[in-house]
Amino acid sequence: MKNSMIHKLFTLLILALFASSANAQVKKGSVLIKNGTVLTITNGTLENTDVLVKDGKIDRIGKNLKAPKGAEEVDATGLFVMPGIIDAHSHIAGTSINEGTSQVTSEVSMEDVVDPLDVSIYRALAGGVTSIHLMHGSANVIGGQNETLKLRWGTTNPDDLRFEGAPRTIKFALGENPTRGGRSRGIQPQSRMGVEAMLRNTFNDALKYRDAWNKYRADKSSRKVAPEYSLRLETMVDILEGEVLVHCHSYRADEIYMLMKVFADFGIERLTFQHANEAYKVAPELAEFGASASVFADWWAYKLEVYYSTAYNAAILTKNGVNTSINSDSGELIRHLFHEAAKTQKYGDLSDNEALALITLNPAKQLGINDRVGSIEKGKDADIAIFDKHPLSIYAVPQMTFVDGVKYFDINNDAADQRIYIDPESTIQDVQIFDAHDHHLCMEGANVVNFYDLLNKQ
């Protein structure tokens, strides 16, 4: 027994050393950003203000601050300093998106398919983005677990991108995506009412599973037999107990309202609707439930489900007290989220602070990381973007992007092989304005029959 205990302690010590070594590999920077217009999000706009960063954290915000020895100095005179942009719905930096073999795949996780070499990470940094929510696709009613990442470009270790301590999240999906998959594969559900039935049946199975394990643990008999272990149901139990946050693909108001009723029946409180094009129709109900919404600025009409949309969606939700963010769901649009946020000033007359919160503090709240990022405050992570003009201006261009105080993008030191167009010396380029493969990748890899193509095949 004594030797066994020593062996366990030795194993734990080795694991702790490995964990310490892994954490040490993540760089933390020190920098003094001087004389900028600081858009704090939580404490207004501060003119001619310095931001001092020490070891990856915002140490002080004020005037005439002094840089510690060895720290980089950035002259931000005439520039705008804001929190790093957070994309609450992304599929970049992942080598696969959907596990489409079942309508419930809560046992899989995007953490296993993180690709630190995806050049889209660098391109997102060039748009001021510092964190993303790498999501499973929407081929299933209950999909896989997602992964929140920091865009620490340049590493070859996927674990270096993980947002340490971020809550676990999972992808659900309503409507046509999972039902189309069901019809294609001949499995349930094949209708919207079948989606609700599957949700309720799966949560009831999780309750039975939890009860069986609680009974087993309470049994003092030496002859007790453990229930069969299921990672799928373990994850569902964690959702019921509030340990996993649900982000649900949705479009129509009726299905949004349906999921809130299901969650209320099972006592689940944390819920963010993704896309949510018709959320404006049930904005008061969303606010009453406490649900969040992560929406597009003005992207719709790509299928019938999203026909009844409006560019006023984000503003209506915001004015009704719903925590709202704007996301990209795109390897291209992710570079322009500050422009997407600005659209809410044309469509809804949101203030500068309300519009910028849509891509900073609000998505941070939806991901449960707002104590670390989303605003420029003392003690928070130094994830910062610097723009040459106000970021809500159509003329704004990101100049530098920092993650944990480390500069990962500098427009004045932009390597040619990381640009959108590889050869910057080329005089003639075949420019493609819209590439469908870079957009709306929620069904990537799902192997679902496209009936439109099938019917129109010559």
C-alpha cells in the first residue's frame, strides 16, 4: 500500500511538471502602448492614454506611464486601441468539422482536431481577432464539444492555442441541417418535431444514467456492479449540471422558443443561440430566459429557413436586453468583424460602445471568458488590437494585434507568404470576390445529399 501511494505521488509530480512545462511554452509579453485613444468597452473612451502590459496582463491604464526595462514601446499617437476581437462562431484552425454518423455525438470534441498551422489564424489576427470559438458543425441535433482558442500564431503545438480555463461548450442544431441529414441517412429525426423529441429523449436518458451512477456510488455493498460507462451520456449529464455551455445552431423563431421550453423543463440555464436569424421575433422571451444570441450582421437568404431575416436583428436584441454578439462563421468574414459590428449603427443606431461590445465583451460573456478578455481593464489578459482609425469606420485598418501582450500581427512587418494573395509582386491576379468554400462551413464533411444538385443533375 505504501509503495502504491509513493508511485501515485510520483506520477502526479511528473504530470504536474509536464503541465508546468506546457504552460511555460505559451509566451507572455510586456509592452507599453502610449498616447492612444483607448476604447475600454467597460469604462468609456480614454484619450491620449497609455496601456502598460506586464507578463501578458494589463497592469496599468493611465497617462505618462513608464515602461519596465526590456519592454517594447508602441507609439499609438493618433491610433485607436481596443480589446481583441472575439469570434463566437468559427471553423478555422480545425481539420474536421462534423462527426455526422449519429444525431447525437456529444462524445467527440474539437480539441482533438485543432490545426495550429492553418494560415487563417494569421489572417484573423490581421483583422484584430485574438480569440475564436472553434465549433463543431450542425449536422447533428446534439453535436460535438467545441474549443475556445487564443490565436497564438507560429506554434506547432495545438495545445498552445487552447484558452486555458475556458468553460466547456457544445454544439446543438435545430431545423433543416439535422433533419436533412436524418432524411439523407434514413434515421430520426426527419422533422422539426422529431428534433424536439430527440432532445427530450436524450436528456431523459442522461437523467437515468446519472441516477444509476448515483445509486451505484451510494451502494456500500462489495458486490455492486457499475453501470456501463458512456462518454456521450457523461457529457449530457454535465450539460444538465451546468458544466457545459450550449451553443445552438438555429434560425426560426418557433424552434428558438421550443428549445427554451425544453431547457426550462430540464433546468438548464446557460444557452446561446447561434445565427438566430429570427431571434428578433422572440427578443423579450430570450431576455426573460436569459439566453444569448450570436448572429450575423446582414447575412441571409441563402436558404428558405433564413428568408425572414433583418439587418436590425442585433440592434433589436440589444435594445431588448439580450446579450448579443456578431460572428463570422467564415474564414473570410472573420477579418472584417469590426465592419460587421459597424452595420448595426446603420441598421439600429447602436452607440459606438454597444456596437463594439458585439465583437468583444458580449461574445466573451457567451463563452464564459469575460473575466479574462473582452475589455481593457487592469488585470485582464493583454489581448489588444490597434487600428489607424476608429474601428467602426469603413476606412479603419488594423495595425497591430497582441495576444497575452505578444505581438502576433504588425502591418509593417507582414510576411508576404501569409497574405491572402501569396505573391504581392504579381501585376495581374485572378481575384475571387466570393468563395463559397470559405463561408458557412457548418455542414462541412457531413456527407449529406444536396437534393438541389441531385434534381438538377444533367
